Amino acid sequence: MNLKQPEAIVLKRPSQLKKYVTIALVIIILWGSARFANFSLIDIIENFHQAGRLLKQMFGKPAWNYAPKVIPPLLETIQMAIVSSLLGAIVAFPLALLASSNFTENKVINQITRFILNIFRTIPSMVLASLFVAIFGSGNFAGVAALFIFSFGLISKLLYESIEAIDQGQVEAIVSLGGNKLTVLRYGIVPQILPQFISYTLYTFEVNVRAAAVLGYVGAGGIGQFYERAYAFRYFDRVGIIVIITFVTVLIIDFISSQIRKGLV
Amino acid sequence: MMNQEMIVLPKKPRSNSLKKTLFYIITISLFVWSLDSVNYIGVMGTAAATFKAMMKGLITPDWAYLKDLSVDGLPYAVVETVTIAISGTFVSAILAIPIALIASQNIVGAKFSKIGKYIITMIRTFPEIILALIFIGIVGPGAPAGILALGVHSIGMLGKLFSESIESMDAGVKEAVESCGGNKMEVLFRAIIPQVSAEFISYTLFRFETNMRAASTLGVVGAGGFGAPLIFAIIALQWSRTFTIVIVLIVTVTLIDLLSGSIRKKLV
Amino acid sequence: MIKFVNVSKTYANGTQALKNVNLEIFEGEFVAILGLSGAGKSTLLRTVNQIIDVTEGHIYIDNIDVNTFDIYGDNPDQMIEKLTNKGLSIERDKLDLQTIDVTTLKGKQLRKLRKNIGMIFQSFNIIKRMSVLQNVLTGRVAYNPTWRNILGIYKEADKQIAYRALKKVDILEKTFGRASELSGGQMQRVAIARSLAQEAKILLADEPVASLDPVTTFEVMEFLKKINQEDGVTMIANLHHVDLALKYATRIVGIKGGEVVYDIPRHGKSDKQIIKDLELVYGRAIGAKDFVGEH
């Protein structure tokens, strides 16, 4: 008996055009960027033996005797990060409330606040630091001021996104009990966002410790100035020791910070 | 007064408030100790005058610089910064994938993944500026150093996010491919990559936003972009030019944030 | 005690949730409001404490003291006697009892009014990070100055009220425990305790048992009945299940499309007749899913 061949099922494939165009576009952008920036892999690979030499100068024999000199400015750097993060957090809290559409119903205030916060978040802290150095003179104050502004910008944004995501039911409950705006805040909102608030502040602190370490480059205090001097004078072994110590410090801080954050949940 | 029944309360548990109070005390002490570093030397005598001059510069843009399309002009510097960010992010995204894989518990097991995580933390901790300095020492000043600095540093952050993505991925899909006989490469391409690629692209775009900001500052040490002209303008007290650059920076980064944000929303 | 007069509510997006509602609720009743989802039950409930405002109409509550906004119910003399027996001193002459349209109240006056109206929700709305005791104490916020509420420092008298409330719902053993450790039914009991701590005269219950299993459902409903009968709290409850209404309510109100289409005292008709009548309210036959089940 002859089995009748089933008719082949022919499906029409949906157009893949959009996908190919996107991929092509991405490739062009990537390639164009590299060309524009004179980024040539060949050049880099050729120069890589130089890297070995430089790294050996930095880390092969770090200037351990220089280490004690590094500690005080390092502590200063940490202090700068602490002050700016905490002050930033304190200021960020009311700002985030103003920016949240569920706490502040006035849409105009929301948008204006968000706009201002956005501007402060967009300016890199080093640029802010340079401006403040020009105003206040070089030293820690400029650095702290710059990091403070960056901090409240960052924490506010993270915070208001959290505030808008809370369970409104708990807020409704406090309203129905006859609570005023502050009471609603205290019982309906704060308990829901407090762990996140602390977490964001710690994260900002981690970022600030790294940033503070380099702000000195523009004269804004901290250990950055030591980097600059050592590099300029080509004391690479000193650069190496500064990097190592900073590195270890940041690791420790990150560790403590993540432990605290884990304990918050 | 009606006689109330005696209320028998349960035993009060050991107070958690001790831990909380300790936390607050430590925080406040740290804060007070840190204030020591904020040397308010008495704002420079010229501060007020400088501020006024800045404000004036803020409202009078440096049109010449803005329109100068040559290598020395602002548009070129902006484009250079953007390209540094693009290339740097791209490089890091590619390199972050294998690193993320070795840091993921569900790929290489608990022991190896710990090593991978340490490597990632180490890379993340290295300040970008220092990396930029190192790379300048290698390839000379200019954009390529910036790209490498951003690229290497971003591997840390992207590696961490990618590996978190991989670890929280639905194990079922991997099992499905393995159970019908797929080998490790096939599992990678048919199960893992499709699942996490959307998140990867999203994280990469987010990293790109951050790198735009970083690229602006790397120029300070000579790694290309408009960081260098900006610092020079500030040192030379050319407020007009300074704020022109700052405004352009804000506009550019905001536009890129918006663009990147809308693409990321579409991916979800 | 509560009188809805031509109440209508249209939301900003154009949905008309209530159409010309006229309804009078008396002190001490246990009113069950039945109807399909989206019929307007939640909106109706929330207009009583003005969490949702009305587009048209009035809602009157009788015998409210204009100074403190305390509610004295349908029989103020009886209420005053009861309160005096409990130990509160009330100067009859100082009271100025009037009928007030709650839709006209705003700000501080509205908050004072809400002091007397308790509300419990389908999702309990307990603050999980706080202890059970702290949750119940939030029932006292309208009685305390803002600074006490912010700091969470309450007088012993308030705490005693909280303890008594917790005892009433049989959950004293959890007083100092964290609210997040409770089961659904326990959380709802804490919510009820919160309203008791409020010394609310009216309790609005928005689908209080919809998220609970059958056994816990009856447990919670029994507590509601208890406080309705023992403490005289006027109960207005949105319910999903017909048998709960039949078992606990003294009055059944049916809402359909934002209008009151059915209103009958519980014992006005036999169970079977009521179930048949409800077909009009639901627009369909009453089936098994409208019943919690045997217990």
C-alpha cells in the first residue's frame, strides 16, 4: 500500500528585518566609536609589554616604608566619605518625600524636585569638586561639599523610587485611623522603607570612599593628592603602596557594609 | 469604677532595641569623629567674588567653543567622550561574560565561584582614575587609555550583576537541555544565554550611563574626552567656558539616560 | 445613625461607582453588603470615613459632639451611661450633639471623626515590621498629640486599652511578637484589636475574610459578631459569601452597578427566599462558590 505523502507544512517566517537592522546599527556604532577614538587593538597588544614593566614598578616592590605616611590621609578620606554620606542621607529624606507622587500630591513640586535631583546626580563628583575648590580653596571642605551634593542626589533618587513602590494599604490604614500626614509617614511609610534607606546610604558610602580617594587629584583633599604627587614624581613604588592600602581598606569597608546590609532584612 | 479583669501579659522577649541603640550610637560617634576632617578654614576671601563670577559665566555661554567643530572644539570632545563610553562599555560587557560565568555558583559550583567573586571584587575596587593612569603609562594619553580604564573597571560591576543574574536564573531551563543530552556548550547557548541576555543588555546599558559620567572625569588625568578642557577652563577661571561644558555635559548625559532608559523598559 | 442621601460617586477616569444611594443604618446593626466585584461595595464603605469623597449627595451621622467629634449613636443618653460606667467622666451639659454631614468635613475635623470609625481590610494592612502591641497602639493615634505618635511613646492608660483589645480577640500571647510572624487570621485579629483600641463606634469591614481559609474565616466572623453584640459596635461589612451574610448579619443590603437594589432585615424572609432574591443582585444564579461551606 502506498502511504500518501503528507503535504509539507510551509510556515511563513515573520519578518526578521527589524532585528537585522538593529544588529547592523549596533555594529556600526561600535565600530565607529572605536575608530573615532583611535582604539586599535593591535596598538594595544604591541604596547602590552610596557604594561608589565609599569606594573612591576608599582607592585613588584611597593614602598612599604612609605605606608605609615599614607594612613592619616586615608583616614581623612574615610571621614570625608562618612560626613558626606550621612549628611546627604539626612537631606535626601525630605527631598525624596517631595519627589514621591504618593506622598506629595502636587505634581509640579514632584517634577521640579526630580529635575533638580537629576542635575546634581548627573554632574560627576570630580567636576563638582573642581568647582568647589575654585570657590572654597583646595582642601577637604571642597571634597566633602562635592560628595555631599552627589550623595543626596543619589540617595534621593533611589529612595523616592522605593517610596512610590510601597504597599499603599498600610498608608490607607493609618489614614482611616485618623492620623495626620506626619503620623501616616511615621507608621505607614517609614517602616516600609527604612531598611532600604539604610542600605542606600551604605551603598553611597561605598561609592564615596572610592570617589574621595581620587578627589584629591583636583585638590579636594584626601589621599588623591598623594597619588598625584607620587605619579608626577614617578615614584611608582609609592603609587603601588597607596593603591594596595586603599584597595585593602575599600575591601574591608565593603565587607562591613554588606554585612550590615544583610542584617537589615 | 468597674472592676477590670487582671490582664496577664506574656513574657517580654529580650529587647532588640539594644542592638538598634548600639547601631545609632556607633553611627553618631563615627559622624562626630569624621567632622574633624571638614576643615572650614574660613572660606577663601575671594569666595564670594569667585561665586559671582561663576554665576555670570553660567548665564553667558561660550558660543565660539560650542560651535567649533574642529578637534579643539566642544562638539568633538563630546563625541569623543561618548565614544569612549561606548567602546569601554562594550569591551567590558564582552569580557564580563566569561568572568561572570566563573563567579556563578550554578555554573562552576560553590568553591570556584567564590574565587571568581573575589576576582570581581578586586577589579571593582580599583579606582578608575588609577586604572586610567596606568593605561596612560602604557598606551599614552588620549582616548584609548580611557577606553581601557573604563573597560577593565566595568568588568567588575558588570561581572557582579551578570553573575547575580545567572545565579537567579530558573534552574529548570538548564535541566531541560541537560536532560535531553546537551553538552556544556549547548547548555550555555540554548538555556543560559537566551534567559539572561535581556537582563545583560539592560545592565550593560545602565553601565553605559554610569560610564558616560566616568568618561567625563577621566579626561582630567588625560584620558580623552571633555574632562581635560573642563579642568583647564576651571583652572584658568574661564567660567563662561566652564559652564558651557557643564551644561552640555548635563544635557548629553540626561539625553543618554533617557534613551537608555526607554530601551531598557522595552527589554523588560 | 448613618444616613446616605442621594450619594453618587464618579471617579476621575469616568467610572461611576455609586448612583444615587439612599440608605439608613442604625446603631448596633450588623449590615452585610453583598454584590459582585466592582459593584461599588468598596467605594460605598470608604465614603463613610471619607477616604473616598462623594461627587454628589450627603452622608449624615447623628449625635456627633461638635467639639470632640465623638459619636454618641442613636441613643446618646444610653451611650453616656455606658461610658460613665466604664469609668469615663462625661459632662452632659458640655456636649453639643448635632447631626453632621461628613462630606463637609476636612483636615483636623475629619481626623477627629475617623477616631470613632474603625476599618479592617482584606489585606489586613498591619505594619509587619512592628510588634503586635505597637500595631494595636496605632489605634490610639487620633487620641494623642503628634509628638507621641512620632516617638511611639504612649501613656500607660493607652497601653491598658491595647491590652484589653488584644485580650478580646484572644491574641494576648503574641503581644510582643513581630507582626510579620503571624498567620493571616491572626493578623486580621490584630487589625480588629486595633479598631477596638480605637474605641470605634462603627466598624467598616472591607472583605475582611476574603483572604482567609474557611476555618479561620468563621473564627474572625465570630469575633466580629462578638464585638457587635457585646460592645455595641455598629458593623458594616462587605462580604463575598452569602452564607456568612445569612449567618451573621442582622440586615442584608445588595449592591448592583453602584445602586442599592436590595435591602432587607435578616429575618424578613427565609434563607431560601433571600438566596433567590440575591440572584437579582448578582445577575446570575447563586452557586457553590458564593458559600464558604459547612463548619
